[in-house]
Amino acid sequence: MIDALALATALHTITSDRQPQPSRSERAATKFLECVIRHESRGNPRAENPHSTASGLFQFVDGTWRHYARRIPAARRYGHASHAPANVQWQVAISAILHGGHGHWRGTGCGYGT
């Protein structure tokens, strides 16, 4: 599992020796997404749903993945979430949360934005 500080580091370009501190919204999103991972993939970044295109840590369906991945340069080359490294999946998931996409995980019972 990636903690909030590691996630903030992954999301920000570090231009100095200072480590970025996660914002309140990043901490809340991280806590929510850790719950989503437990519910959706049990921590397996290569998880594949046999009944849909959902894949990866957060079980993004391909269309939703592509929609949010276009905001993350490192994710643009992956058409399927499970093909992306875990840190890239986290970046896309945080982008989804910060841009109002938490509703995709409403059924998880994790509580963010529900």
C-alpha cells in the first residue's frame, strides 16, 4: 500500500530537496482509495475482471481509465489500467477523485463522496 506522503511525491514534480506534504484532499482521497483497493482488487495491480473491461488496483473500466489517464502523461500510453505500473494507477485514481470521479466506486462502501 502506498502512504499519503509517497503518493504526494508521485503526484508532484520535485524541484527542490523539500518533500511535498499531502494536502487534506490528497489524504482523504488516499484513505478512500486504499479502501477501494481492498474491495476491488485486494492489492493486485494486474487484477482483471472476467465479466468486463475493469482492471488494475481500482478496477477502472477501459473508457473511464482512458478518460482520466489523459490527464496523466505517464498513463497515456496504457489503454488498460492493469497494464500500467501501480504508481501510475494511483496517479490516475487520484486524478479521478480530485476531478469528481469518485462516484465510480460508490458501491464499495468506502464512503468518499457518498
